Amino acid sequence: MGKNAIEVHNLSKEYVINSRGENWAAVAKNIFKPQKSVVKAVQSLNFEIKSGEKVGFIGKNGAGKTTTIKMLTGTLFPSSGYCKVNGYNPVERTNDFKKSISVVMGNRSQLFPDLTPRDYLELLQTMYDIPESVFAKTVANLARILNVTEKLDLQTRKLSLGERMKIEFLAGVATRPKVLFLDEPTIGLDVIAKRDIRKFLVSLNKEENLTVFLTSHDMEDIASICDHLIIVDRGKIIWDGQKQELLNKFSNNKYISFIKSESFNETNIKAKIIDQDDVTTTIKVPAQKVDHVIAQLAQNNQGTDYQINDLKLEDIILELFAEEN
């Protein structure tokens, strides 16, 4: 294997969908002569991920994130193009490939409710043919880091959501994968459980050079874990680069939020309006013009309670989507 953990070349996935029809006549007609349409879930993706990188794979619902993960893990076959993960072709689904990766999905549990976590972990140890003494030491160390040592012998159904997700992470990395795929791993968790899992991932990445491929709608997950961002929209990549590069690209701008006055008139705003409702407005202005813009707004009696904010990662990604559209 070379220096790249993941290589993707012109990877595409299309689905053919039968149209049901809007009325019974159309439904009956489609039985004998179905009307088909093609949905392009992923369109000619090209990217490389180096070993040990922490990558955030970001996009709106329907952008092709989960479809891409399924192709990278061998669950779905691509319509065209190909990819390599740890030097293997996922389509071949070799045992060596499957042992080199792990997948944790926040909305799909791999644990058995009636078994204890230790029972399930022992099953993994047998399936992956890992020496018992080595596996036991690994599990003990990871359980200590995640603070779930006392939960290993409780029936899984008796654990809280946060505790179960920590066990999911433990099971996901206990087999020592080279690449860990995460799909919405912190969904539904409280702030403490999210913090513990984020710290765990960052620590494991540093200690074992684990490659992390993360999709999440929680931008705090992305901001605190990932260094490399790949942003997709409607199956296409609109940004691929380092997180700091993206932050630097928008660092010359600020957001000004204020409460509208009774004499507020949108035509008097000489800056881009980012968001507004019946009470407040948020505009984006160059950082060097903040004082000048606020002075003009105040002079024209457009609002009160002016607040200046830096653009957060979530704001920047929304800006990218707006530019793309």
C-alpha cells in the first residue's frame, strides 16, 4: 500500500427508478410499459486521502454521502469508475480488505440487544481471528478511555444511547482497522457524550495513525475532528482541501447582526443579506469596512444592538452551497 489510504477515480452511482404515476390509469399503464428515470446519486468523484488523515465528507441530504461510503466499503457497486481503500478494490470484498476497515453508523446499531457488549466483542475477536490476550488488552484500554469499563457486562438493551454509541465506537476500532468510516456517529447524543467521542477519535488518530472518514450534519463534529474537508452537492465535489484553507478563504469577512428599527428599509442595505426575519437582520461585509457600515446603518436609523461575528465553519459551508446554486 502506498501513502494514500483512499483513492477515488471518476466514481459514479446511478439508480434507475420506475415511475408509479399520478393516477390509477398511469399505474396500470406502468405495469406493462414502465416509465423509467435515472437518478445520479454520485457523479464522477475524484479525490485522494492520505493515511492518517481526518476527513470530513460534507453535504446536504441527498448529496451522495452515504452512497459514497457504501461504495468505499464494498456494500454498493459503482456504476462507473473505481476506488481503492488500503490498496484493495472494495468490489472484490476480500477478507483482508474487510479486516482493514470498520464502519460505525449513528442510525444503525451493530450490537445485539440481548447480549452484553463483552459477548459481542468476543464474537468479533473470533471472527477477526485476533489472539485473545491481545484483544482483551485492546478492549480494556479502549473501554478505559471511553469510560465504559463497568458497562461491558451489562445487557446492551439496558445501556443509554450515549453508552451504546461508545460501545459501537469501541467495537469499531477494537479490531485495529486502518480506515474508520463514520456516518452521523453522534446523532442524538448529549453534549458530554459527543465531547468524549470527539476526544477519543482525535486521540486514536494521533496514537495509531488511524484514517478517519466522517460524514455528519453536526458541524462541531467536523470542526473539532477533521483537518481535510470534501464538500459535495448533488453528487459532485465543490470543495476538496484543508479546513484551514477554507477558513482563510472567508477570513476577510464578518457578519453584522442587528435588530431592525421601525424605519428599516432593505433597499438601504448596501451589503449582502445573509439572513433575516421580522425582528433581526444579518449581513456580510469585508472586515475592514465593519465600522464604516455600522456607522452608515446607525446614521440611517436602520437598526440597534449591532453584533459583530466571525464566520463559523457552518456559515462558510452554507456560503459555498449558495455560490454553487
